[in-house]
Amino acid sequence: MAPRYQRGMDTEPPTPEIVRPPGMDGRAWAMLIALSLLWGGSFLFQGIAVRELPTLTIVASRVALAALVLGVVLAALRIPMPRTRPAWRAFLVMGLLNNALPFSLIVWGQGQIASGLAAILNATTPMFTIVAAHLFTTDERITPAKLAGIGLGFAGVVVMLGRDAVAGGGDVLAQLAVLAAAVSYALAGVWGRRFRALGVAPLATAAGQLTASSALLIPLALIVERPWTLTMPGIETTASVVALALLSTALAYVIYFRILATAGATNLLLVTLLIPPSAIAFGIAFLGERLALNEAAGLSLIAAGLAVIDGRLGRRRSRA
């Protein structure tokens, strides 16, 4: 029988261990910066690839090669893939929402807008995620701070879209396509909550969704774009597609889930603040792009909104 502890007795109950949320040490920051460079680089690689290859061919090549690499990683680590129908149905939806749709929308959009602008618009994903979680879950509600952050972020979007939308600019559809990709990512984030209940390892989730999205995209690319009829792409384009698959997808997922395990989801959100600067820098350095004044202003508002949602800045000021 367990001992009883009574007030006034010499024997007191043991002090419960305090479980602190995971923090950001030097290694976690290094991984976060590396991840932001890999995902920021994806906009550079896509910006190069769209010059010679159509959208579905780029995206299908990206997910298929990344799925193959992660399959090898899983085999080396002896992490089993699930064989149940519910798991693969979940992979199919996740592959559609987290890979097939957003990758295709962003690549198509980058055929018309700069890679840095695409990255800025993609940075709205956490804001759409908060809205989706509020609508489709019972335990993640919108707080006043989150609402304020969402308002700032969407104000940034309006600043970027406003002039072109009023003038009927041709870039508006491309920008809306990237925003639709952010919405798709947000829905994927809510959908992906079920994999923990299914008992699927995070890296197996990444490999499963990439395999499922490959099954969706490869036939579509073969039917719609007939890639064997295309002109053979140059070395730069081929290297960009390979880098997109190996670095910005396969390796990025490995680092992503490592940060998630060691630093937590809240700290992982910081990568959203780091991707646009790296994508903008790559675009300026390698693609000759320039950031317009309204785009810089929109980025500032989105970054402020994400900082408010994250909450760390306010907590630090309150402790000062």
C-alpha cells in the first residue's frame, strides 16, 4: 500500500519534478537557421527550374526523388512504415494538402512573381493555421494576442496585394495562388494531428505523405505535360530540381522533425520568420530580383504579426 502523507508529519510527499518546455540551445538555433536556408533555397531552386520545366514535372520530380531518399533513410534507421488502410488514407490526404497542392501552386506562382515575394506570402501559413485550428479543433482556440497577430499579418498581405488588385495587375492571380498554398499548408497542419493517434513515427509520416503525393502527381504530370516530349533541360535546371528534392525536401524534413523533437513546435514556428529573408537574399544574389517598397512593408507587418503570435517578445519585455 502506498504511504499516506499527512499535514504535520515529518514525512512529506516528494516534490514533483518540473517538466520544462524544450528550449533553444546553440544546436537548435543552428538547425533552425539551416532549415530556413533549405526552405528559403527552395524558392531559388524553383525560380530557376520554372524557366525550362512546367509546374507538374517539377513538383512530381521533387516529391518522387525525396520519397525515395527518405525511404532509404527509414530503412537505414529501421523505422517501419505502417501497412494499415487508415494510415495510408491519412497519408493520401496529407500528401495532397501538404505537398501536391501547395508545391504546385507555389511553383506556378513563381512563374510570374519573384521568389522573395512568394516566400513572404508563404509566411502567412501560421496565421491560416491558427484560423483552421480554431475552426476544426476544440483545443486550439484563437486568443486576443493571436487575433492581433493575424490582423497584422493580413494587413501585410493587403499592403502587398492592394495596388495590383486595384489596378487589375496580372500578378494578382499568382500571389493568390501562393496564398492558397499557405491555406493548404494550414489545413495539412490540422489534419496531421491524427498521425500521433495512429502511432506513426514523424519521419515515417514525411515519407508516407511524399510517397502518396508522388502517386498523385506522377500520373498527372505524365498525362498533362508529357515530359518526354519536352526539350532536355540544362544542367542548371536539372541541378535545381535535384537540390529541391534532396536538400529542400528530404534533408529539410529530417532537420524539421529533429527540431520538433528537441525544441518543440512553438520554437519551430520561428523558422517562418527566417525563410523570407533567406529567400529574398537568394533571389537578389542569383536571380537578379528586387524587393519593392510595398513588399518590404508587407514583410514587416507579417513579421510583426508572427512575433505577436509567438509571444516571446512581449514576455521578455514584461520581465525587463
